[in-house]
Amino acid sequence: MSELTIMDDLRHILLSGDADKLLNLISNEHPADVAALLPDFSAEEIGTLLVMMPLDVRADVIGYFSIELQVDVVLTLDQDILIELIREMPNDERADLFNQLPLEKQQQLMSDMKKSERDDIFKLASYSEDRVGSIMTSDYAVVDAKMTAVQGIDFLRKTGADKETIYITYVVDGARRLIGTVSLRKMIMADPDEKIAHFMTTDPVSIHADEPQEEAARLISRYDLLALPVINGGDKLVGIVTYDDAMDVAEEEATEDIHKSATVGKLESGLRAASPFSLYRSRVMWLVVLVFANIFTGAGIAYFEDTIATHLALLFFMPLLVASAGNAGSQSATLMVRGLATGEVSGKDWFRLLGKEVLVAGALGLTMALAVMAVGILRAGIDIAVVVALTMIIVVLVGSLIGLGLPFLLEKFGSDPATASTPLITTIADVCGVLIYFGIASWYLSDVIKAPI
Amino acid sequence: MSELTIMDDLRHILLSGDADKLLNLISNEHPADVAALLPDFSAEEIGTLLVMMPLDVRADVIGYFSIELQVDVVLTLDQDILIELIREMPNDERADLFNQLPLEKQQQLMSDMKKSERDDIFKLASYSEDRVGSIMTSDYAVVDAKMTAVQGIDFLRKTGADKETIYITYVVDGARRLIGTVSLRKMIMADPDEKIAHFMTTDPVSIHADEPQEEAARLISRYDLLALPVINGGDKLVGIVTYDDAMDVAEEEATEDIHKSATVGKLESGLRAASPFSLYRSRVMWLVVLVFANIFTGAGIAYFEDTIATHLALLFFMPLLVASAGNAGSQSATLMVRGLATGEVSGKDWFRLLGKEVLVAGALGLTMALAVMAVGILRAGIDIAVVVALTMIIVVLVGSLIGLGLPFLLEKFGSDPATASTPLITTIADVCGVLIYFGIASWYLSDVIKAPI
């Protein structure tokens, strides 16, 4: 069925209140697909449709909305329906939602919940949003090391219904310190009477709740984990991060890095959902900063006004020289920033990479010098062609080295190396390019008796 | 233990051939960590160390190497050791490795393998490297819909040992067509005597082996799958893609997009491992193309030489105006390219986004015009300040719209929208910026009786 027909049906269901028709319509759809149909409706309409769905479907569907839409929608729901929904949601998602609700709504909800529910929400909601604690869930499964394999499986059958996963289970001591993990696969494959203590993995990979969330994603990807246990200050197990949350984090982080490298600030939602004002705010700061940075390039040109006035033909080559420095620089910077982000490259590789970069950039500069030399001779004679070719080699080398060095420097000073990488390097390369070009031109052409213009 | 100490120990083990010491050293290390230690050794040395490890560890460790290093290392191994290793490797990894071996080595290996092994390798190795077929494994678990839950679990216990996962199993008909999937969790939680047919998921999400591999990653992420079944032309189940391979694909794709957007071509390995020549080759093409594209900017400047000669003060503002057009354009392009890549934005959003972009870019242009107006008055008087401010509004708007439009156009013509996005847009914005700036200046300043220089 086409998306348009479904939208018409949904509109009809809203008018008629025909819940059976809705169930019929969505019964074969994945919650992610149902959620994708709804954002074109108003928050009230979405609320009405959600209430017609069974509770478990409702809790699944809302989890696929952006957090802003979740807030808008739940604020249209009656208090008792909201409580029911919040109880049904996975506890990492409900903590995120709770965090974004207005304070008075938070207080209303709290007064209607049990103490254990309140404590769980408070615990998860207390981590700031870029930390591991904010993406973990406390619905993990636990088994006892003294159980046999078959007892472990039976225990999971009884306790596992509302756990995030039963494929990886955790073994803790009396103080809830993590002492091992065991996969359901191992329990199935083991001799039924073998004790879990004998085949569990001791000393498992884990992460602290205060670490950055992308570190959790990196560990899960590196060790191909289904879930990563999260511990707090006292080495106590407090939650797990599952691979599907890690995938979302990795995608968010890549988007943030890509945006950052083009001076686009953090957006709470995607491009399509973002308001004009939030887009403006995310873009304006760096644009203005770079305007003022470019004044230096203008000043460089102004400084060489006499040389330019005498050799106006030089201007023809300025854009391609300056752009080449910037382009080569952003290539190096991009390679470096991504290498640092994926962990392929680290600070200790700096000298090895420097040597390689000099070689590569030298070869690139030489290639491009040959290309512009031909254009230069045709357009402006041999003298200016020499200046242009010489400049090209130097600016490509300088641009590349700036591109290689700046991300390292930013990291050293505690900034994200992705920050503004491309435009910042282009701007720095612009200034250097202009100074080098007209510097060489002034020096070389002042020796030439008659300038070829 | 520090990494340096371990490296020293490994060097010592190489000299002494003390396999026990090696086992001792790596017994508590994850294969990914062992693999990370080795690339500083020569291929022969790595081969020697691998042969000292137990076969299963050896097969795990080599899977974490880059494919180039895998090839270099296995070419140092004796034929019988290589056959043993290839048999032990997961069959998606061994097909990838096989694909990269020299032809004569492939033939030697084939003649020493069983027909079923040969067929499996040929099948998997026949897909080109960016397709789903190349990342799938044929080691998936199958159950029968007529089995009860407890029979299904018993069957997995017997047949599951060498399967990639037993947490998701597949139900096929006599012609091996996929008719359902069932999770081990459901089997554990179900009434032991309930038939799998009753609780399996019919009509599961699946993908064709010829689809692009990033589409598999997108489906796994969207539906939070542990594994995605892969079918061929006849709807037959031919393999599965697991979440951990999807994570690797998503990371590779993000890296490729990030590189592409800065005109860096495809690299077979990471920055650290890449040879100077492969880096040169990945960067040179676009740099040279952009040099020639920038000749248009130079020609634009040359066209307005008279205006420039009369008002040399105009040159001071050229870099910041041209750069602002490029920066605003690459912001828009970056937002758009990433939105298209993550699926948040699609072609049908174009008009809605256009309206929003005009609003945002107009506001950005106005803000920046105010900023440069002040500089303009101080530096060059009111007339040039007006020209500069007016130009700023127009070039930011034009740059942003080019940035918004070009990725859509590239996609329409079947190119990847990420291709060269930033430098290409900067270059186009340069040309437009120069023409608009000096165009406005010629028109406006020719009306001014006395030019303020």
C-alpha cells in the first residue's frame, strides 16, 4: 500500500475514531515504520492515534520519535494514560523523555509513581546527555555463578521477560560488583550440569557511566559486543549499553563530526525537523568569525597593492593558487580528523605521518605546478608563470602541513579536532597563500627588468 | 602492562620461538587487541607468531587485520597451515581474503579443498565488494516450523556450534525460500510444547544480495536487528548479515563520505597504513580539476580589471566576501549531504527545505552584512561599504542555495551527493562571488562621482 493511501486512512481513522481499523492497518508494520508515518500530524492527533493502539505498541512507536516530538505528544495525554505509557517504555528511553519534560509535569508524574520507579528514573536521568549513563538501561539480566547451565536457562525463562536482552547475562557478587558475563549461547552449548562459574567470561570489558557515550560505541564495535556492562565509582554494575543504542550513537557522532567540520553547530534534531531559528543559530557564529579572519587575507592583498597595481595579471592566478592551498589543506585535515575519530591514528603517529605528508604534498604540488605553468606561459608570459609554479609548490606543501597539524593542535588543547576543520584551514591557507604568492612575486618580479603585462 | 613492554616480549618470543610464553602473554587479551599489536612487525614475523597460537585464536586474530595485511601474512604461510586457517575462518571473512589472493594461490588452495568448501567460497566471493553478498555469511542457523520450542532449542544445541549466531534462526520451505524468523528468546520464553510455526515472525525484513551494503546497515539500524536475512533472485535464503558487520559498514561508509566531501578518493586502508602513492592517487585528481575550475574565478577578476584598477580598495574585501559565499554554501551542502546519507531527508523534501533555506540564509546574510558594513565604512568609506554589504547578502544567499541544490542534482544524475561537495561548492561560490561583487561594484561605483580611494 502506498504511503499516501495510508495517510488518507489515518486521517479517516482520526475522524471516525475507528480503533479496529487502525489496528488492522498497522498490524503488519514495524513500529519504526508506524512512527515514520506520524510526524506530519499535529501532536494532539498523534496522541489520539497512539491511545487507540495497544499499550506495548504505543510504547514502541513513541520510542522512534525524536525527543522533541515525544515531549509534544505526551503533553497532550491525560495523566493516567501518560503514567501507563511511561511505565511501559524501556527505562533508558523513559529517563530521556522525563529529562526533557517541563518541571511541573515531572513533579506531577513523580507523585503518581512508586518509589522504586522514581529511583530508577532519577538515577538514569542524572547523567548528562553525552555520557554513557544517559544511554544505558538498568533492565539487564543477572544469573548466579553457582547455577548450572540448565538452571541458568530456567532462571532466565522466569526473570527475563522485561529485560533488554537475555543473550548476555551478568554475574555479580554480594556488593553488586561485576565479576563475569555469560552468553546464552554458552549456556545452551554447555553440559547442562556444568556450573556457570566454570564457563563464564571473567574480567569482561566494561565502561564507567561517566565516560563519553561514543567511547561505549567504540568498545562495542571493536569487540563485537552485543551489550557492554556499565559500572559506577564503586565498580558496581549499574546498567548495560546494547549494540543498537551504540549504532545510534555512532551515527549521531558521525553526523556531529561532519557538521562540525563545516562549521555547523550542534542541532537537536535533523535538518528536516530543525526550525529556521535553530539552523540560523547553529551556523551564524563561525560564519561571522571567519569573516573577520578573512580580513587578514584582505590586509595581505592591501599590503601588496603596489606589486598588484604594477602586475595586474597576477590577480588572474590568485584564486587558483589560494584555493589549491585550501583544498590540499582540507584534504589532509579531513584524513587526519577522521583517522583520529575512528582511532586509526593517534598522537604518537605524528612524525611518521609528517614525513609521508611532505612526500605526498610535494608530489601533488609538483603535479599542479606543471599544470599551471602551461596556463601561466600562455596567459602571462614566462616570468609570471615561474612565479605561479613556484608559489603552487610551496602553498600546496604549506596548506597540507597546516591541515595535518591543526587537528593535532586542537586535540592537544582539549578541543574536538573536527571543529571547523575545513573552513578554518581554508581561511588560514588563504592568508598564507596570498602572502606567499605576492611575496614571491614582489621578490622575483622586482628583478625582472620589464614586467610582461 | 604497557604496550612497549608487550612489544619487547613479542620480539623476544620471535627470537626464542617460545610458544608457551606467547600463549601466556595473550591468554587474557581480546583477539582485537592482539591484532592491534602486530602490524609493526613484518609479514613473516606476524606469520611466525600466528603459527604459535592455537588455531581458533589464529583465525580470530587475522580477521582483525586490514585485508592487505591478511594477504601479506598468509602468503608467508605453508600451504597446509594456510588451508587449515582458511577452513577455521568465518566464511564471509575467508571469501574476502580469497578474493584478494593472487590467482595462482587461489588455484593452489582450490585444488586442496573439498567441493562443498570450494562452492561456498565461490558463491560468497562472486559478489562485488560493495554489495550485501560480500559481507554476508552463509553460516546461519535454521529450524523447522513444525518443531516445538524445546525441540528447536535442542536442535540448535546440536547444530549451532559453528553458526555465526543462534539468537536469530530462520525457517525455510522445501525450496529454501525464507518463510519466517524466530529468536532464541521467543523459543526460551514460549511454552516448551508450542510449535515454532505459532510464534515465529512471518514476512520478516530481508534484503537482496545485490543491494548496496550500506542499505543492509541502514535496515539493521532502523529495525534494531541482530541479523538481516539475505535472499537471492529466487527469494531463496542465501545468507545473513550480522549487526557487527553492519557497524563496520556504517563506519566505513561515514569515512568514505567524509573523505569524498573533501575530494579525497577511496583509500583501501586507513591513513596510517596507506602508502604515499595511494594517498597521492586519492587526492591528485580533484585538486587538478579544481585548479582549472578556479581559472574561471581568475577570468572573472580579469574581466573587471578596469574597475579594480580604479578602486583598488575593493580587493581588500574580496577574500571575505568570496569566502563567506563558500562557507555558507558548504554549511548547506554538508547538512544536505548528511541528511540524504542518513535518510532523514529525501528528494520530496526539496521545496520545504528551499523555503527554510531562503529564510535562514537571508538572516545569515543580513547579520554578516551588518558586520562588514562597519569594517567597510572604517576602511573604505560609505560607498564601498554599501557595495560590500549588498554583495554579502546576495552571495550568502546564492552560496547557500547552491549548497542546497548541488547534492540533489548530483543524486538526480546518479552520482553520490557527497562527491567533492565542499571544495566544488566553494569553487562555484568563488566564481559567483567574484562576478556578483565586481558586477555590483561596477554598476554602483560608476554612478558615484568621485570614487573614495
